[in-house]
Amino acid sequence: MVVFMIIFKKMCEQINEFKELRNHAVHERKAKFDEICFVREKILGVGRNSFLVLLIKIRSQIAKEKF
């Protein structure tokens, strides 16, 4: 359960970063190309840990706790 909470906290931090960029792009200005590339890299894990990997870890942890 502790690992799940750590991963969940990291996921929430990532979502907040994406949300901030999204809100600016929708309500204030268009997102810049480098901002879009940064988000893409974080989601896909280009040169860093992937947001998708975090989601997979959470899903796996939930599945273990369910069964």
C-alpha cells in the first residue's frame, strides 16, 4: 500500500503539471512547441521515467490488492 501511495502522489504531481499547461493553452495562449514536446516526453518517457509507466504500476498494484 505504501508503494501505491508514493506512485499515486507522483501521478498526481504529473497530472497537475499537465493540467497547468492545458489550462494556459485553453484559456490564455497557445502552448509553445517546446512545452508540447516536454509533455510528450514526460508521457512517453523519452529520457526519463514515463507517466504511462506510473499508470501501469498503479494498475498492477490495484490488481494485486484486489485478488
